Amino acid sequence: MESGNTSSDFILLGLLGHSRAQQFLFGMVLTIAFMALVGNALMILLIQWDLRLHTPMYFLLSQLSLMDAMLVSTTVPKMAADYLTGIKSISLAGCGLQIFFLLTLGGGECFLLAAMAYDRYVAVCHPLRYPMLMSWPLCLRMTMGSWFLGAADGLMQAVVALSFPFCSRREIDHFFCEAPTLLCLACADTSVFEDVMYICCVLMLLVPFCLILTSYSLILAAVLHMRSTEARKKAFSTCSSHVAVVGLFYGAAIFIYMRPKSYRSAHHDKVVSAFYSILTPMLNPLIYSLRNSEVKGTLRKCVASVWP
């Protein structure tokens, strides 16, 4: 199948080829993406359905599910259409929109995970002061701040990345437009922008990551001093879910955006990008639902009400 293109379009080489084994992998990718969309949509519906889950903790979790569902929707439909039709071109505007949404959602998730870590810190270390330290106005401000900071970073990087002149060979060795990969096609010096982008990555990744580490270090210290075995077990169960999500997401994001250019590999970038943009959104609702008794209880009640 030939790839269509125009002089101003880019060509996405894709994640997979068309051998029999790669067709199987394509089916797996679509299955994982479908599970991610269903799982995150289910989390949002359960949190909205059960009034007992109308708390700051679960509101932040619903925002995480919303970001994950949008993240999958940004990459997989285009990848699937390209694979099935063979028309792998993407316009300049389409490429810019993918960069914007990916960085908005990825950056927003960084700060949202930091807000969730703070919520757990207050719940474990200062339970009596929780309504004051984690009030609804503060929760809403943190959520809006996460979306705003992510959108500001996405808009800046998308506009600047697309302002460079590009060489005649516009083949992007990826399955979506990602700023570091796109810069490899620029026919101009991009070193200044790469330095700025690196600083943005430090702010968007390492600053929230340090806040998360600080929160969970304080939580760990508090949990180890708990006398009640049941309370210690519950705190570990809740917080270990959050730590698993943070490890999965930040590990992949730091690998993509903070690795030196000389160590970049198109194959590795595609695999890791698929991990954080497709696989992690599927794992997040599984991690939270399987490790959370309240979510499992709400799911059982919901199923019972539909099929008594």
C-alpha cells in the first residue's frame, strides 16, 4: 500500500509494518486502546454515580481517567486509520494539534499526579485536618492549574516546533507527531529551542516528581509509626496504587523527553511512546479499581442494579 502525501504534509511511518506477526500486534494495540477507553470511561461513570465517591480524592482520579481517555483518543484513531488505509500523511495543522494535545494531557497529568500525592499525604498524615487542608476550592484550583500548565506547555512547544523550516524528506519515523522526533526533520538550528524544551521538561516532570517523592516519603514515615496493623495495611494499599501509576508514567516520559539527543533511537522512542500513550492509560483504571475496595464495591452495586 502506498502512502499518500502532499508537498506540505508529513508522512507518519507508523508503529508496525504489514507482516502477519505485525498484524497480530496491531490487533493487540487496538484491544489495549479499547480497554483503556472502556476502563477510564467506567471509572468516570462510577465516580459520578456513587455519591460516596464525591470526594477530592476521587474527583482527581476522575480527572486522571479523563486525561488518559483523551490521550488514547489523540494517537490511536489516526494510527489505526493510517495502518488500514495506507494513507499515512498528516497535515502541518494536524501535526501541531497532536503535539498540543499530547503535551497538554501529558503535562497536565504530571501536575495532577502531584496533586493526588498531596491529597494522600494530607489523608494519611493529617486526617483530622483533611477537610481544611484539602478543601474543594483547593482541589478545583489544583485541577484547573494542571490543565492550564499542560495547555500552556503544549501550545508553546507546538507553535515553536512547527515554525522551523523542514527538509523535503518529511518522513516522521513514528506513529504520531512528537516534538523531539519532529525536530529531527528541521532544516535549521534547533539547539536553542531544544535547550528551552529541556528546561520545560525539567519544570513539567522533575518538579512535580520531587513533590511526589516528598509526599510519599512523609507518608511512608507516618505509616511506619502507625500502631494499627489494619490502618497501616489500608494506607499502604491506597498509596502503593498511586506509586505504581507514578512509576509507569514518569519512567516513560523522562525516557522520551529528557534523554540526550545523541542517545535517541527511533525504534526505542516508538516503543516507549506506545507504552505511556496507550498501555499506561489502560493500566491506570485497573490499578486503581483492583486495589481500591470502595471502587470495587461501587462496581458491584452498579452491576447489581443493572442485572439484579
